[in-house]
Amino acid sequence: MEAPDPLGEKQAGEAGALERDGRTGDAETTVGCLVIDFPYLLEPLAFDGRTSRKTKLISLPVLAVRVDKGEVVVPDEALNWSRHLARNDVPHKEIRRRLNSVGRLFEFVENVLGELKAVPGAMDLSVWEYLMARISTPHDLKERLFDHWQPVGYTTVLTEFRDLVDFARYCGAYTGSGSMMASAFRSSSDIWLKVDRKLVGDDLLSHLNAQRQRWHDLLGEDRPMPPRSLKKAARKGVKKSDNSTTMSIDQVESLIDGEKNPVFKATWMELAYLGPRISELLNQWRCDVLDASYAPRLFEAPVAGPLVIFADPRKSTYTGSMDLRRNSFRTREQVLAGDYGLLPRPDELDAVRAGHKGMSVFNAELQITHGTWTCLEKAAEYELLVQEILHYHRIFKTDHAHPYLFINVRNAEYRGEPSKIGNMEKAFDRACVRVGIRPHEEAGAHLHGLRHFYRWYAKEVLKASPEIMKLMLRQESIDSQFAYGKHAEDGNNAMLKLRDGARSHRGNDESEE
């Protein structure tokens, strides 16, 4: 039996008081909506009367909204959606983000449309106008429709669009035809583009067929897509680069959004928002992308986003083991020779060669350093792409061939082999052409130009100091662990400010304001 509803009238009233007096606690407050955590006894899904897990106490995100005369209520559909997501192991942070998307839409509809929301077909128009309002939020506080909405980019708005589609689907299944939200995104509406959801069969990913069919059965043949005019509106407000050597934010995001190959997509993302040289990226091993929780152990400092390590390709004694006893280590050069019969890539003579330019190290004993993300939204997406790349490694059985992360996943003749600089350069040129950028003609439209973009982004968007920028680019020799730790903490704080929407052109990565 489901645990009792923890949200009675008393709790809803307390949520309203919390919003009015400005205390935050575990909640993100806005004018008109609030997401707050409540203790909830979660019972796992049961199959044939059996469950594989025990009932547990969790913090359940709950959306509370303010309606006429200041009354605060908890929408039933949103509450049950949150329960549904929690039962299906959706991360707590993601549930909060989704509820905030729904809450902002509710706020917009109540304040802008009022009673007109009940007109047939109004919900589609409401969502469309909401998305346009989100993408058009100006930086000038005085010009904002809702002064607490931070400016956000197209990627964030696209995520919110998907959240609203998923919520509407749930409302249709939970409430039925009587749900106002479920009336949105129907095939009879000509507001939304439709895209055929049938995927080209890929033998390598055949294990996903059952999951694809499940989604197909749930969502139908087509799935709503945002109109192209939404992205055009987004581009109008995008800040352009004032450095003649870099591409603009819009160009870089278009380049990444248009890339379908997971290896190339992760490459463009890492170069643009982590700032390595392409040779440093190609020298990365599979063990060089870790959860951020490993940062204090390896570097004695916090790191925001997934921890991406850059190691000396010959001398580094970090080869994936967390056993930090010095006598248990071999150098990367020794591992390559002994386990794979390979030379370090800087010493190769053919197309596999990837050079190595000196860089500052943040752990002198292990001869490793790490990158600093300038966008946590991209960092989270990168982390998922790496998991997809590692899946290909398992398919191609590369464990006994080489330790490198970036590999060929498309060309049948070279599948599983380490990526080469020449192929990366050709792929980058194709990616530029795909989104209307002239490679090697427009500013920064070359592979190394993404590192220039990283520098510009750190300076102009994050307002990073020269000292922090040197740390981020790994150009400064750190005299002591204390000095490194102080700089790393400053860099990490800059990333957290970005996440909170303090300086980013897109707000924050959770869409919580």
C-alpha cells in the first residue's frame, strides 16, 4: 500500500509561509511557485506481487503553487508525477528540475493568460508563449516579464520543453482527457513540429530495441519537437564573441547540437568547455574520466563536474588504480609497452601519433593535472557521452588492445582503434559545414579554435581573473600544494556561481531559479 500523502493542508500552508517570509532551507523559491523537499516513505514498484527492494524514507520534491488571493496549493498531477519519477529511480536533482519547469509554466499561465487558459487549444499556445518568454528574458532586470527569471540559453529552454512534454504525457495517463495539461502536444495542433521516432536499426545497439519499443508504445509514432523559430529567437539574444579568434557561443552550441557521433560530440564539448589541446585529449585513457568525488583524493581540492584528468603520456604513474602507494605503480610508458606492446602516442611515427606539450601538473607525484569546466550543463552531458563511448569499448573489446578513451565507432574497418588527429580535423570541418559555418574562413572555425573559445568564455562569461585563467588553461607552474588548492577552490567556486546562474548566459544547469 502506498504511504500516506505527506502533504495535508497544514504543510501546504507552511509552504506558503515559507515563500512569503523568504526563508529558503531545502527549497527554491520563486514568485508563484516553490519546490520543497518533504520526507516520504517510498515503496518500490511491485511485479507479480513481489518487490526487489525494501521500503525506504526519501526526500520527495514537491511543487507548491500560489493561486488567486495568495492561496498555496499542491497540484495533484505534479505531486503524483514526482512520486512516479522517484519510484522509477529518477535522480532527486532531476525531479526538482522537472518540477521547476512545470512550476514556471503554471506561474506564466496564471499571470499572463488567467481565465483564457480554459479555452480549447489554449494550452498549446500557453506552452509556446512560455518558451518564447523564457528564451527572450533580457539581462536588464527592469525589462523582464518576471524579474526573478534569469536569462537562459536555447539548450536550457529545450530541456524545459522536453520536461513539459513528459509531464503532459503523464497527465494524460494519470488524469485522462479531463487534464488541462494533457490537452497540449496533441497531433491535431499545428504549433509543434513532429519528428518520426522510428530509429534506423543499429546492430551494435540491438540490446536497446526493447527499450525503444517501450518508448514507442508510450509516446506513439511521433513526438513533438519545438518549432525552428524558437531557436531563431534564441540566437537574437546570444552574446557574440568580441574576440576575432573565436567562434560565438551560438556557433559552438550549434556545432555540438548538430553532431550525432558520440565521440565527435564529446570531443567538441571537451575542447570548448574544458579547454585541452587536441593532442592532450587524444592521449587520454579510459580511466581519465572520473566522478568528481575522486578529486580530493587525487588533487586535495574540489572539482566541479566530472573529473577529467590529463596525464604525462610517458611519466605519469596514474594508470587507473586508486592504490596510491608509490611502489605499486608503473609509468604509462611501461604499461603501454608491457600490456599492449605500444609506444606512448607522442613517440609514434605514423598517423596514430599525438604530441605532448608541457603543462603544469597539480599532482607532481602522479604527474597529472585536471581540466576545469566552464559550463556544468555541458559537463553533465559530456559525462553521459563518455558512458556511451565506454559502451562501444565493451562491444569492440578494446581492453586488450589499448587504453585510450576516444576511438572510431563508425568506420567498420577501424572500429575500436584510437581516434587520429587527421580524422578529427576532417570531422570538425564537416561539423562546421553542417551548421553553416565556413571552416578555416570564419573566426576560430578550426579545431584549435575551440581552445581559444574556452579562454574567451572564461574571461568574458565567467569573468575569471588572470590567475584563475592560467590555472584553467594549465599554463602556470604551481609552487606549492597550498597555492594550487587556493586557486582550485577559486576555480571551483566560479563554476558553482555559473551553476547558480550568477554569470552564465543561460542561467543554471538545473533550470531552478
